[in-house]
Amino acid sequence: MGQNQTLFGNLESLSAAMANLQRIFPRIARQALWLSGLSAVSLLLLAGCATGRVSPSQPPPKIASQPNAPVAAQASPQPDSQRSAPANPVTVEAAIERATACSLQIKALRAAVAVAKQRRSAATDIEDPEAVVKWGNVDDLWDGSGNTQNSDSVRRVGGRFHLPNPFLVVPRVSARRADLEAAQADLQAARWLVECDVRRLIAEIQYLSEDTALTVELVHQNDEILKDTRALAGQGAATAFDMVSAVHRQLRTQNDLDQTRHRLQLAQMDLAALLDLPSASPQLTTNAPPASPLAESAIAVVTMQRAALQHRGDVAALHWRSLAAQSAYREARNVRIPWVKEFEAVEREPVSGWWMGITVNVPIFSWTKNHAEDVQMAQSNLAEVNEANGTQLVCREIRDAVNEIEERFRQQKRNQSEVAPLIAEMRQTLQLLKQTPNLTPYQVAATEAEIIESVRLELESRWLYHLAQLNLERVLGEPLCVALQAGEGKM
């Protein structure tokens, strides 16, 4: 080998290659360091996008700059109550259905009905039969001195059947059936009350909405009167009394507007609570049907009382509970009657044969004094008193409701014959005043304000008449039109 050669080649060429590698390594190291830093920054940015955190000093990323971003990611989350609110206005029928489904009392009464059904089913249950297996020794003979002469091994196999007592089962089943009917009647009464509340609130919202619109217009007219009075006072054509009267009238009208808006807000909140919706989100309709015209002789107290006693759920519940208490009293009284308790059949071995036995329950001690019977009798008397009191209270409510609706009917009839023509005459006078030359704005505004106040009085009269009809339907337990048709059919 030469001086500068080795087994791997020329040393000079190897030295040159090492020098080139020493120049290349720093450049590669700088590039690797730059790539590592870029990768770290990218990972941090990706982590920030994944967690959704944005630095306070930087503006949030614009979703609009991402054309392929899903629409659901752009929407902010909303509470469950707002998501459940309907987009369209709620009608009367839909409001009644939703209020019935959301009522906590109705849910509890439905559960009570389910319990009553199970109790009625359990009233007919009988005790399970029992298997009898006995074995041992039996002494057939006895010599009188205490010694047995013959002892055999005996085995007994058979069964015992418990016979239900009809004197107890029949009244018990009747009581459970009456309890079920009472629970269903309570559920019916609760549903009717919820329906009446929804109808009344919707009708009240409609009335208050119309009254609010009229009051806003009245505030505007009184404001025009106040401006004109101030102008006349500046010219010396209006007295201080006129100025104070205009200010007082404006303040009173503004207070009426605030009170009407507050009542409207409360009615909307009550209706939203019945529907289990936020008070501000739903746009509740006020499409309640107007008060139907009634003849003066169409409503009779006796007819309405008969209809209420037939359709009121709470009255039916009191009646069924009275029957249940009577059945429970009969069950407690029938405990004294003897009855076959059980029937037993046993096969004896080694002597082949069947042994039959009947056990009769004779309640000797219950023939003396049965305090449980006295308790059930007292509860039966209490249920009868509650039923009588409930019937009397319903008859009184019907009489008061009929008297109220008759009074509102006479008032409504007078308004149709007197108030309505007067309002029409006032409007005709206003049209003539507007055609009169040299008419001051004060006179026009004052006349329009008087007309609006008269219309408000007529609107309030119609609402009170409608409210009287709703109250009568509430105590009737059925729609008024149905009760009137049934009364005409019976007559």
C-alpha cells in the first residue's frame, strides 16, 4: 500500500469529504432547528383552535371566512325552555293541550289513577295454595301404662287451599272500584279547571290588548290637549284651572296606561306559566271566541244546577268516595260472619287413604265490640256530610254565577240600546266638527278623547259579560252552549 492509502481508500479524499461534512452539518442543524420551532408553533395553534380559546388581545376568528363551516357551529346554544318554545303563535286549542300536558297537578292525579287501578286489581287477589308435607312416627296402640305396643312410620302429603270470603271480598272490590272512579273524577275536574284558566287568560289578554291600544290613543289626544292649553295660556286665553285640569287628565290617563300594561303583562306571565314557556318568548294569540249572545230566559238556575251536579268532576268524586266509605263499612261489619277459612286434603301412608279437612273461622271476640266497625261507620257518615256540603256549595255557586250573568246581560243589553247609538252620534258630531272652519285643535282632541273613553267603557262592559260567561262555564263543568242545548232538549 501507498503512504496515503488505507483499506478504505485514499486518506486525502477522506479528509476532503470530512471537511465538506463539517461545513454541511451546521447548515442542516440550523434548518432542523427552524423546522422544529415551526412545528411547535403549529401544534400550539392547532391546540388553541381545538379548545376554542382566543387571546384577549386578539380578535376572535371570523366564521364567515370559512366557507365550509357548518351552520350549527355558528349558532349559540340556547336554554331548553327557549328551544322548546314554538315558532308560531299558540292557538287556544294548542294552548289547552299543552297546559294539560304540562300541569303538575294533572301528572300527580294520573299517577293516583294508576295506583287506584292497581288497588282495584289487588282487591280480588286470593292467598296462594300451600303444599302440606309431614312425616314422622305415630302411636297406634297405647296400653295405659305409657308404653306403646305398635309404632309405625307415617308420611302425609297433600295441599291446603284458602277460600276467599265473599262477605269481605265483595264490599272490598266495590270500595276499590269507587276509589278508582273518584280518582278519575278528580283528574277530570283538574283538566276542566286548566282548560277554563287557559280560556280566561286568553280572553283577558285580548281585552287588555284592545284596552291598551285605546289608552295609548287617549294619551296621545290628551297630550295634544295639554300642548294646546299651554299655547292658549301663553296667549292669555286659558286660565290656570284649565292648565291644571289638562295636566291632571294627562297624568290620570298615563296611570291608566301603566296599570293596563301591567295587567296585560301579568296575564301573559300567567298564561306562559300554564304552558311552561318563557314569558317573553312565545307570541300567544288572543283568538278567543267572543261572548255568545244569550236569551234572557235561556238560563235557568234549576237547569244549570242539574247540569253542574251531573258534569262537575269534584261532585262526582265526593259521591264515589261516599260509596267507597259505605262499602268499607260493610266490609268491617261482615267480619262477624263465620266463613270457611281453608280446605285441606292430605294422603296418609303407609295406610293408603285421603284425609279431608275444612277449617271454619268463627270470630267469637268480634261479636262483643268491634271498634274498627265504628271507625268505618264514622268515616261513612263524614263522606256523606262532605257530599251534601259539596252539593250545596255547587248549587250556591251556580246561583251566584247565574245572577252575575243576568246582571251583565241587562247591562250589555242597555249598552246596545243606549250606549252604542250615543257613541255613533258622537262620531258623527266629530266629523261635523272637523268640517267646521276656524276650529281649534283643542276642540277636536277633546272630542276624540271623549269618544275613546266611551269606547273603553263599552269594551269593559263587553269583557265583564264575557267573564261572567266564563265563570258560569267554570262552575258548570262543561261549555255553556252544551248545557243550554241539553236543557232545551229536556224541556
